[in-house]
Amino acid sequence: MTTLPADLPRHADPVVVVPAPGEGPGNWSGAASAVLVDGVFWLTWRVRRPLTAGRGVSVMVARSDDGLLFEPVAAVNRDAFGCESFERPVLVPVPGVGWRLYLSCATYDSKHWWVDSLTAATPAELPAGERRVVLPGDDTVAVKDPVVTHGRPTDPAAGPWEMWLCCHPLTEPGHEDRMTTRRLTSHDGLAWDDRGEVLAGRPGRWDARGARVTTVLPATDDRLSVLYDGRVDAAANWHETTGLAHWDGVRLVPDDAVGPIASPHSDGAWRYAAAVPLPDGRTRFYVESARPDGAHDLVTVVTG
């Protein structure tokens, strides 16, 4: 049995989990990741304000018994990292250690991003956890919005950790919004080996301007499948919609039978999907979704 379109997170009666921090465009709650551990849902997301009010100002970590009502347990402010903005965080349990929070950090007065991390025994202790720069990027590429998994690698010999990393080329001024996805592997989740580009935009398609993996789907057959964000042009930056792709052993191949999946409201954004497998075989998704006033709420839908 392969992944079916009916199993994907479409905009049909989504439940708002975290409302936007204000009304109107630029007020966004989302870019989330989530895991279910020992019956507890753990969710992390970035809080963003409009450009004039500070962009990605903080990252929140929260817990829930039902996946709907979340209690915040930790908050990380961008000032602690000396960065101009946060984008997607990733919360991952680390066997034998505790928890790790990966953070996407923007360098002041530039288009550069890097990936940082905090590691601690519990989610509540993460703001004071051990900090380490994971991927610094450089003058030619910005790195951000990682998708990190442990124990489901496409190449077990390369290590139990796998990352799908969004990269923005910085070599052409004015075109830094373009994006591709690269696959990385690791034995400890901190030192990573780059295995190359695996997904990119396709000229003339809905994802022409770029493609960013957002979640690895629960396994339903022998192949790995992902959801990814794409956009058609630079004007659609921040308003990405969602597609499906399958791993062929070398690259991720978009499935043109699916997508783009969009919100019916305002800018149409339906992005940064995160999949959480449930014990009953269904999947709970968390997605950043545009609402009628142009703000973005973090919403959840269950499929399967």
C-alpha cells in the first residue's frame, strides 16, 4: 500500500492549535515540528511578527495529552542567539541524553541563516541547555528549516540521524529566496555529512522557485515519502503550498498527482507541515495555514 492523497493534510475543518500573535499579514504562528513520546505530544513553533515589528521573535516549546490543548513549558528568545529572526525549530528526543532543539537563525543585516542547537535533559530545561552551532552556512549559502529524524535513515550505514536541509543560494543578489533541499546524515545529530541535493524547483511548475522538505511521512510501504513546500515565483515567498515527493534511492521525485495543497484564504499559505503518527494508525498533522485576514494560524488535522 502506498501513500494516498486522502492521507494528506488538506484544508478541511482544521482545528486552530496556536492562533497568530496578531491580526493581518506577517503575524504568523507556525513553522512547527512535533513528536509523540510516551503518550505526550511535544510541539515547537516560532512566533513571528511583521517586518516592522521584529519578524521571528521567539520559539515556543509546549506539551499536550491530546494533541490539541498545549501547555507551554519553555521559550527561547532570538536575543539569546544574537540573531535577527527565527524560522523553523525542530524538537527531537536524543536517546540516552534527553532532548535537542534545533533552531534556524538569521544573521543581522544579511540574507544568511545558520542552524544552531540546544540540548538538555528535559524540554523545560532547553533554554539553558548546552548550545552548539550545527551548520554555520557560509557566504554562498544560507541554511535553515531542517527536518531531523532519528532511527529512520535511508542509509543506516551513514548513521541513525538524517536531516533534510533547506538551502538558499546567496550568490545572486535579489534572488536569495530560491531554495533547494539537501540530505545530510549523522551518527550523533551534531556533526553532519552532506550527501547532496535531493530536491529542487522545476521550471514551469508550481514549485519553480524552490522546494523545501517539511516532514517525513509515516511509512506505509517500503519507500520513503515526504511533504514539501514549494512556490512558483519570488512573489510567493512566505506563502508556500504543499506537495508530495517519493525517495527513489537517489533523489526525491515529486508526485504530480498531488498538490499543491493550499489554504482557501488570503495568500493561500499551507506550509511547514509536520506529521505525527498516532497509535491507531492515523496521522496528526500540524500546518501553518493562512486565514482570511492574512495572518497565519498553526492548525491541526487528522487523516487516515
